[in-house]
Amino acid sequence: MIRTIASPLIGILMLASLAVATTTSALADPRDFTLVNQTDGIITHLYVSAVNTSSWEEDVLGRDILSPGESVDIYFTGGSDCVYDIKVLVLDGREGYLYGVNLCTTSTVTFS
């Protein structure tokens, strides 16, 4: 009798865990992207601002840095704009810009 109860219970738990995994993927923001550093310098700051914004938003990297050849995943919360300007600062003082990037259709942004 325990086997009869345990088998359906295990099946239900497996389906529930599959539903949670699927829901988590479905909730990913379409603007999330991977930033790749293909420069020869260390990226110290990353700014991502909607094109209709007149100033750069806060530094997305915070205290983190991105060494040459490394990448980092950037996640969005809130807002609904798709097109963004992106700015990076490199440790040696260089700056890089990408304007009008549609993050709803782009999953990787590379600075080189």
C-alpha cells in the first residue's frame, strides 16, 4: 500500500520541480545580456541607460571588475525599454560606447 501512494507522490514532486524550473526560465527578462570583455584592459565600470535618458545611470558592476577575456551576466529588473546605450570605463582611462543597442534581441554585448 505504501508503494502505491509513494509512486504517485514522487511523480507529482517531479512534475512540480519541472514546473518551477520552467517558470524560472520563463521569468527571465528579455533584456538580460552577457557582457564580454575582449579589450586588453580591465573594465571597471559599466553603465546601461535607456536611449531616452539624458544621463548615465549608476554603475552596474559596482565594486566588481571584468578582466580581459572574462564575461559577466547582466540582469534587468523593472522598466520595459528595449533600446539602450552602453558605456564602459577601462582601468587605464579609456572609454567605450555602444549606442542604440536593442537588448530585447541581443543576448551578448562585446567590447573589443
